[in-house]
Amino acid sequence: MNTLTVKDIRDRLQGVKDDQDPFLVQCENDPRKSVQALVEQWLKKHAKEKALKEQWMNMTSYERLARNKGFRFIAGVDEVGRGPLAGPVVASAVILPEECEILGLTDSKKLTEKKREEYYDLIMKEAVAVGIGIVEAAVIDEINIYEASKLAMVEAIRDLSDTPDYLLVDAMTLPLDTSQSSIIKGDAKSVSIAAGACIAKVTRDRMMSSYAEKYPQYGFEKNKGYGTKEHLEALAAYGPTDLHRKTFAPVQSYR
């Protein structure tokens, strides 16, 4: 073992997949501190990968259950943008292939903006189909935010290039004949719903950043339409735009 350089060991450890691998055991018995550091690094990486795979297995349980019942095109559906004072509510429906594995995908609110963008690209690459539904502020004012969220979800499903035979929906039952399950906090329990939430979030954030070019004083590129101090001060100074939800309490007072 001592005939191998630290670089040789580092290179060989990259190919080790099992914590019972004889070469890893040899490395654990190597007295060199630099080798022990490499072993510790490998063990940490292995533990992280194992945890991510376990998380993936847990978050695909609803999908496996549906497939065991004979369903094949399972769409996860979620929306973002219920709480903002401005901008649309956006939903996405995503059908992932059975064999795909996007480790670390979870509730989009727990992911950084950079990570969401990375997962967005992965989902768009791996998905069988992705649908988007957008309901603008004027319609939200007309039918209320709950109904608008439901409408955005239905539009996202209808936008899919493949027709789903089963729906996994985040905390809502949709007025469709398609078999479905409503899952509370589904974006943290189902990879399909998490994928839908991620696509919807990135799509909406990009829209709000583009609106900031037309209305720079509101800081939409930062607050995404939520009622931050900067946003409320701009409302007081300039009044609401056509992007604002006029029926939402903070906006009403500035009309």
C-alpha cells in the first residue's frame, strides 16, 4: 500500500462505490494522515449520496404506488405565487420517466435560486412532458386566488404534450376526470410535484424579473411581487400597476 502515492490513492478512490471495498479498507489502515483525510472525504461523500438516494426512494413512493395500480403517465402538479401582491399565479405539470433519478430534488422553497435553475434544466431535459399554466392578476381579482390557482393547474395539465392518466396534486383536488391524489405538502413528498413546483417557480421568477424592466421602481426582480418594504413604499409613491392584484388588502389602500 505504501508503494502507492497519495495521488494514486485519490484517483483509485474515485472509482470505489462500496464502503466494504477491499481497497477502501486498505486505505483506512494506511498510517499516512493525507490518506486518512482522503478516506474521510470519501466516507462523507458516500454518506451524502446514500442519504440522497434514500430521499429519492421516499419521494418516489407515490409514483411507485400509482404505477403498481397500472398508471403510466403520472403528472405532478403544483403552483407558485399565491401570496404576492403583483404578478400571475403560475402552475406546472411534469411527467417524469420511471427510470429517471434527479437526486436532491425537493421542495423548491428549500433550494437556492442557483439550485432551482440547475434542477429546472435537469427536469426539462429528463421529463417526458412539461406543461405551464399562467393566470394573470386581472383574472385573480375576478375569480379569487384559490380558483385562479386551480385554473392555472388545469391549464398546465392541458398544456402537456402527453395526456396523463394519473395526477399527483399539491394540496388540491382538480375538476378533471383524471384519477388523482391530493397530497398535503406534496412538493416535499413527491418528486413529480417537486418537479412541477420547481418549473413553476423558475418560470414565475423569470417573468417577474422581466416585468422589472418595465416597472423598475417596484423591485420585482428582487421581491418577485411579494409585499416587501421596498415594494410597499413604491406602491405608496406610484400606485398599483396593471400587474397588481387590486383585491389584495395592501394594494386596495393605494388605489
